[in-house]
Amino acid sequence: MSARPPAVGNLLVDEATAVASPPALPWVGRMQRVASDGRYVLVSATGYAWSADPVRSRPANGAEREAFAHDAEALRREVADAVRRTALRTAR
């Protein structure tokens, strides 16, 4: 019997994306759904979606959740600023 998949919305770390050289942290993504092949579909803070092997995935720790939230907020601010600049140009 397989383990129950994480709830939609949970943050997971895909250990398969870590790189040893040059060193790079594994990707963190928000759980979207379980694909038909059993892989987890995750979405990054910037909106990039990928499928992750459940065996190589784990729940994000506090620092990883914080970094994800920071990245998502930075993107939200950047988009809001671009919308504001566009609206100002259009109003002229």
C-alpha cells in the first residue's frame, strides 16, 4: 500500500533537482496534483511547473517555506510595479 500524497497546496522539495557541481539547492514547489503516472505536479514561486518523483520529494522545512514565500512576494511586487507603470503610460 502506498503512502497518501501530500495535500494540494503543501510545499515540497524535489531532491532530484539538487546539483552537486556547481552547488545548487533543490527546487521547492507547491503541490498541485498527482499526475496519472503517480508523480507530483509542483509549481515554483515563479509559476514554473514540473513533475517530481514522490520517492525523491519531501516536505519543505521552515527556511525553505520562508524562501518560497519571499520569492513569491518579490514576483508579486515586480508584477504590481509593471502594471502600475503601464497604467501610468496608458493614462498619459
